[in-house]
Amino acid sequence: MAKENYQWWIRRLQKMAEYFDAYRIDHVLGFFRIWDIPLHSVHGLLGQFSPSLPMTVDEIESYGMRFNADNMTHPYITDETLNKIFGYRTELVKAIYLRPKGDGRYELKDEYATQRQIEAAFANKTDEDSITLRDGLYDLVSCVLFIPDRKNPEMYHPRISAQKDYVYDSLLLHEKEAFNCLYNEYFYHRHNKFWYDEAMRKLPVLTQSTRMLVCAEDLGMVPESVGWVMNDLRILSLEIQTMPKSPYLQFGHLWENPYRSVATISTHDMPPLRQWWDEDKERAQKFYNHALHKDGTAPHPAPGWLCEEIVSAHLFCPSALTLLSLQDWLSMDEELRLPDPNGERINIPAKPRHYWRYRMHLTIEQLMEATRFNELVREMIKNSNRG
């Protein structure tokens, strides 16, 4: 596409501009880098960014930790690790799937060395015990601190979320501190200029090809360079109160939303308001007390008046646009909304067969006849100056 100056994208956007005034870039991080997962992996933990800047051994050791490729790039399997993962099945796992490696460590047998091989070995086993055993073996495969770069195997990437794994627990205190410094530098600072340049080779061509307003879904592990590019190109960010961008906040402060942003309660990949409210009652309680500033116990299921208050707060926030799903609008009316909030979920990314599931349960005629609801929406939009 770059060789043709992204003409396919440009033509597509120009055609869309005949019908629309704005569009959203889903997962804008993909224009900066993608997460490259090897074919032999089932899970994504053994992936690496592409493009990226892998680290040399000298760089790794400059943080204060001695690099040992055997211990740090191969699964760290000890009796302690096995007992934590498999419990009473540890001896069974040793006998079938492992062989001693020396120094109190084990390694997976050749026929179970990758997650895909393990997946194949359990292909016809669907009972709960087999699934638990299979998933434990998956965990063993990804129990590493560093991953060799696929283009230059003498350079390395720290494994994402390694701090949650057993191999990290095996480190000495000063090694953990060194790894944490290295990890934070790699994932949050090292690539900023590199990925900025990568995005600026592509995004300006697209954003400047039409007069449409450009919005972007900038959620996830977002490096600083994403904000730089979006600011330079005047792309609207996505602000979700329950997914704050500050690591120091449990819930976002709506009144601090930037003007150049889109405020919403939920996206197609998230549970809508009512489902979110009931799926984690402890978190909903904290939201009730700290975000809504209410005393007492949070009501369940979510009553219409509470949903109305949350919707209203989003309408009154500083964001240039507030765009809410139909489900979240209807949540305000207990007679009009779907009886079962679980039926409002659109998509669950972790479940391949649960996609675009939601269907509107009302006809257009029924919605037009819902006088009380329509008047409420009209009044809320008028009062918030969003009309």
C-alpha cells in the first residue's frame, strides 16, 4: 500500500465521505505497531511488537541484571512451579510431559515443546480435567523472561506481563527491580520516536484525504507517541470513564475529558452499562460511592434513574462528542429496555463465536410511540447543549 501511496485507503475514504461526516479508526495503535504472535503459539504472551527495537545483551545487563539465555528465554520449570500450577497432578505431568534438565529444573519433551503441539495433543479432550491440564502446560511454555527477536535471535524482547509469572518470582529483589526498570523503558519509552515516525508515514495521508472528522479508539497499552500523533493530526480520542488512561485512577473524571474527544459509556467490545453494573458488584459499589458520590449500598440490578444519571453526566462532559449505544440510552427506561441485560452485549473479543450478537428488540414504530422516553432524551440533549 505504501508503494502506491495508500491509494486503496484514499479511494475508500473519499467514497465514504459521500455518505458520512466522521469516521472512527478502530485500534489506532495498529498504525504504530502490531502485536506479532508466532505460529507455534496459542496465546499472545510470546508475541513481540512489529516493528520494534529489540535489546542487546549489553543493554539488558546495563540495567543491573546478569543475562542468562538458557534460564531467561526457555521455560522456567521447577518443582515449585509445577506444584503451584498442577498441585496433586505434578508427578503425572513430570512422567508424561517433562524430562529433567538438571539444577532442579525440567524441560518439556520435544513433542510438547510448543503450545500448538500441546493443543494438538488435547484436540479431542473436552472434559474439565483435560482442559485444566492443557492450560497449565500452555502456561509452562510461556514461563520466560525474554523472547529472542525473530529477525535477529541474538537480540531480545522482555516478555509482556512477565511480572505475573513464576519465572519473575524466582528473581532476587535487585533483579526484579532491574527487570522492572528495563520493562518500563521498553514498553513505554523506548519506541516513542520510532513509532511516532511509523504512524506519521501513514496516518496523515489518510486523515488529509477527506474533510471527514477523524476519531480513534486509543485504548490499551498506549505509548506517549500516540497522543503526539493524534494531537498533531487533530484526531479525536476515545474517553471511557470505566477505562481511565491514567494508571492512578480507577474511574476517569468526566469533567477532565479533553474537548477533542468522544465520550462514551461502552463500545461494541465491552459490556453495556447495565451488564457492567451487575457483573462486578464490588467495582460497581466503588463507582457508586466514588464516581457518583452516593452513600450507602449500590442498587442491583441497575435502576433506570441511576442509568439516567450516568448518561446525563456524559452529555454534560467537555468532550466535543458524546456517542452512546442504543442499549445505554434505553437503560434509562425500565419498561422499554430489554428485560435481560445479558442480551445487550454486542461482541466478546475473547469468544470467537460471540460476535455482533445484539439485535434491537423494538420496532421503529414502537420506539416512535415511546413518548415519555423520547421526551426525556430530547430534554437531556437540550439541557446539555448537544442538540
